[in-house]
Amino acid sequence: MALLSDYATSCGYAVDEEKTSRECAVMESEMTGDKINSAVDADQYGMNDQCRRIHFENQMLPLMSEAYNLARWMMKNEADARDVVQDAYLKAFRYFESFHGDSGRAWLLRIVRNVCYDALRARDSRRNIVSLDEETAAEVPDSKPSPNVLAIQNSTKLRIREALEALPLEFKTVIILREFDGFSYKEISDIAGVPVGTVMSRLSRARRQLAVLLQEEGENE
Amino acid sequence: MNCEEILTLLDAYFDNELDLAKTVAIEEQLRTCASCRSQYELRVALRSRLDDPDLRYAAPKDFADQIRKKLALSTRPTRKILSFPTIAWIPAAVAAAAVFGAFVYANIGRLLPTETPSLVAEVASDHIRSLIGTHLVDVESTDQHTVKPWFAGKVDFSPPVRDFADQGFKLVGGRLDYVRGKNVAVLVYRFKNQYVSLFICPERTPEAASEQKSFDYQGYNLVYWNANGLDCWAVSEAAPGALLEFVKIQQEEHS
């Protein structure tokens, strides 16, 4: 093991790496919080791969619970949700330089959503299901009696969950982003890649449909 | 505005996304129209039912760690394929290598240590292997009085074993590993969701440097130091700061 210390003292690049490692620690402590918000700033610090990764982890890993929740609702099972979130993080890391906005949350969830769609398309093509469009979803029937507040208030958690689960994917997504994560219409439009007007109409239809679903389940009891 | 127009804006109103003029118009309508009001109340009821932490899926335990590991693996340097311009340089490189070779030959005594394969790589790889496979520990115990005697007869020295759970580094166990073909004792600690492998073996020559050195290897951090005649390597995917803290605790214990 003496070689270890010889190695440590005699190897030129080892000293450089030590320096990097120290700088990295300093940088990491400086970077917690919002001090550095974009990769542009990060570049000024001349970060190497590892510092870049630490910076990325500090910014993005705290958002994991929202990322996972969205993926889990969209993918409908844990295993796929895990795969999707891991892929999304790797992708986000690869494109971290392109993140210049101030909402890392919206940026990351946009990637999660896109990876979910890719995964769902792959999954559905294996099962010969063609479309993920909201158009394929059942529209809210007009003939139904208008849903009432009591039916919603009396719904069990399980029913709420099932009703949300039963929503078409695009509707489910806007409900999660709005009600669970509290995103603005503008942010949802960025995440989902649709105009703000579409976000508004999707939310409206999603809510009406949720109300109808809860009403129906109440009646079937 | 009629009821239909109100309905198209109702969600935006409910989500505070409307400008003042429209907000006022909608509020006026909600005061006067029972049907519009009931639509609004539906949304209030829905929101209050959706505002429930149980409806959110919690990420699996250790998931953040898995992602960290994947990220670390993704930053490993990739092997480059020789491109044509590179090939064009080969004759020059061969000539340079010949000059360098002659230089090395002339100075072989002085240069030899750096010619050995990277020990940093070997120690780090042992740690990485222990995380990937099932060989994290051979003896799993948080009790130093279980772990320490386990090494008796397996290594020709007695490694100092202490649990530092109260400082955040919980003893997980010990394992036997090989570095440079020799048995070394490895203590495994858990820090938050990460593992620290502490490699210990007797220093092999008296002139070994006692200076502490930090390295990083493929996203893993390593610290070497020498304490009381023992060579120590701490390896972890934990942040460099956390690892240095661990080293400090170990050194204070041994000094």
C-alpha cells in the first residue's frame, strides 16, 4: 500500500484532480440555493463534468417527488414510472446547458412528460393501440343530470383516485400539474407544449368529466 | 356575458388567471346566476377533495440514490474512436513515443512509481463493484465488537472499527477486499442514502507519505491518508465535502 502514497505524491494529474475536487466542494456549497440559476453562470465557473453533475443534482433532485408523481400517474405503474423518471433525469442532465429559465420545476416536468409519452407510445404500439389523443376519450355527455357538489364531497379517496385514473391522459396531466403542483397556465402550456387556451379548455373539460365520473359512481352505489 | 361565455372563462377565473375586467364580470354573474354558481362550487369541491397528500404517489425509497448512480455512470469518459485526422498523427505520435521511451529508460528508477496502474482506479472499482453486486459486506453489523473480531485471521492486522452513527456515518459492516493482490479490510458506512467504503491496510514501507490526498474517479470521490501506520482510503459517491467530514471524524478517533 505504500504505492498508494507514492502514487498520491508523484502523479501529476492526481494533484490536479485533488484541486478540482476541492474547488468542487467549495462550488457546491456556494451553489446550494438560487445563487446560480442557469448553466450560463455555471459555465463562467469553468465547471468540469463532476461539478456540473453536482450542480445538476442540487438543482434537480429535490424535484424528484413531483417528477415521480407525474410519471406514476401517467404510466399507471411503479416500474414504468421509475424507468421514465430515470430516463428523464439522464436526458435532463444531457441537456442541462439548454436550461436557461427560472423554473427548473417546469423544465424538468416537461422532460418527464415527454419521456412518458415516448414510453407510452412504445408500450401502446406493442399492444397495437394507436392513439393517445384526447379526442379518443369519451366526451362529457350532455344528457346526464348535472353533477352536484354533494356527490363530490361524499366521494371516498378511492373513488377520487379511480376517477382521476379514468381520465384521458391529457386531462389527467393538466389536473395533476394544476391541482397537485400548482403550476400556472403559462407553465402548464410550456410543460405540455400546447397554447394557454388549450390548457384552459382541457382543465375545464377535465373538471367537468371528473365531476361526472364521481356523480356516476355515486349513483351506482 | 351569457352563461355559456361565463363557462368558458370559469376555470381561468377559478385559477386566478383572468384579468381584472373579466374577473369583475364573472363575479357579478356568479352573484346573480345559480347555474353558473353551481358550476363554480363544483370546482371548489373538487379542489378540496384533490388537496389530499394521499392522492400523490411518493417516490420509492432510495430512488434519488439510484438516479445519482445512473448520473455518475453517465459521466464516465467514453472511449473515443480514432477518426481519420487522428490516424494522420500516428507516425508523429510513434516518434514522440520513441523519444519518451528513451527518456523513461534513462530515468527508470525515478519514474517507476507513476508507471504502475492507477491505484485510485483499483480502489474505486472495488467500491463500485461492492455497490453493483451483492458483495457490499461480508459481515453485516452495526456493532464494532462483531465486525472487528471478524477480521481476525483474515488480515494480518487489527483494523480500528468504530460506529459513527451519531455523526451521520452508520456502520453497516465489513468485508474483505483485494488491493494490489493483498487482503485489505474494508469497513462500510452508510451516510444518508450513500455508502462509504473505508479501505484499511498496514503501510508497506516506512517512507510512505502521511499527507492526505483527494481524488475523484468516474464520479466517485476518494480520500487517502495515513494514520498510525495504516494506509486508509475512503471512497464514496457522496459529495466531496461529506467525505472529507467522514475522514476528519476517522482521524480524530485515531489520533
